Amino acid sequence: MTERADNVVDTVVIDAGHGGKDPGTRGVSLKEKDVALKIALKVGSYIEKNIPGVKVVYTRKDDRYIALDERAAIANKNKADLFICIHANAVSKPEIYGTETYVMGLHKSVGNLDVAKRENSVILLDDNYEERYEGFDPNSPESNILFSIAQGAFQESSLKFAEKVETEFKGRLGRRSHGVKQAGFWVLWRTAMPSVLIEVGFLTNQKEEKFLADDAGQNLIASGIYRAFKDYKTQVESIN
């Protein structure tokens, strides 16, 4: 895999995490699959309205289950220039809140590994998952080490976009940012383009769950991701 030579960003795939039989994590009343979808649709809408010429592809536009390998395949088939996964976080300590954006890479901490294992474990819902995912077991440390061998040719570009997302969240939206992190997400590993996974907040924090359940909160998060995309596109295309 090599970086695109033409330096254009005109196709983006937006992936709303979870869906259908897979609710993801949850707060008191909010499910991850629902908030991820709402924010994903809003991000796409901002791009479509404000940046003509960019093709926006959604892995799902409603509450349906899409397997991880299908999500990656949609991005690859559409020859996306950027893949954006939208998720919401959960942790055992309810006082923890804030955003974090992941790129494919080595788990630098147990916390990063836990998030990756949680998001990867959805493959266990798929028929013939051992065959489909080439023997990958989300609960096996050995399988997670595989990712360290293939950090990908797109890591630098992925990091650039991830940093722009967290800068928007922290600087313009005033959200608490846990920064850019690396971990072994299967769906990022299998995409042949710059790709990030955005955790928009912790549903296990009551105040943050309330913010993410609100239409205005969702609009703020979506606008931050949109502005990061616009800035990233401008930066990449300025190289031409």
C-alpha cells in the first residue's frame, strides 16, 4: 500500500459504529449505535452541503448490523481517500469523560487495548468469523500483536486528520480531549487509506451522555469533525 500520488480528498466513507443486533456500549438511556448514527449522518450532511464535489459514502444510514469486514470492504471498494469511524466510549469509572481519536497502531496502554478489544469483539457475532477474519481472535493477545507488524503506509496521514479532530474538539468546542491514541482496530487495519476511529464521549458519564443525547450536542460534535475534514482536505490538496 502506498500513499495516493494525486493528493486529492474527494471520497470519504463515514462509518457509524455498531447497529442492529449490536447496540455497542450504553449509558442510562442512550445506546452507542444510535448516537454514532446520528452524528455520522450529520457529519456527512455538513460535507455534502458545504464541500461540493466530495462523494460521501455511509456504511449504514439506518439501524442495521454491518459486519466489520463489510465496513472495510465498503471503504476499499469505493476507493475512499479517508475513512472515519464514529463510536462512543464506556468505562467502569463514571467520572471519566471526554473525547479521544484512534489511529491504527500499537497499544501503548491497557486502556487503549481494552477499547480495541471491545470494538473488535463484534466479529464474534458473525457467522464463520474464524474464516472471515483469518483466525483473528479479539480476546487473544497474540492476535492483537499482529497489528503491530502492519501499522500501515497511511499512518502519517491518519495521524494528521486525528490531530485536527481533537484540536477542534478541545479548542473550538471546549470538550475535554484525551488526545490521539493508537490501538489495533481490525476495521482500521483492513482499510487501504488514511483512517481514524473517533470516540465522541463516554456514555458512562451522566453529563456527557446528556450532551450526546441532545441534538445540539450532536451538531457540535459533527461540526467539529466536519471542520477537521475540511482543514485536512485543504492541507492534502495544497501539496499539488
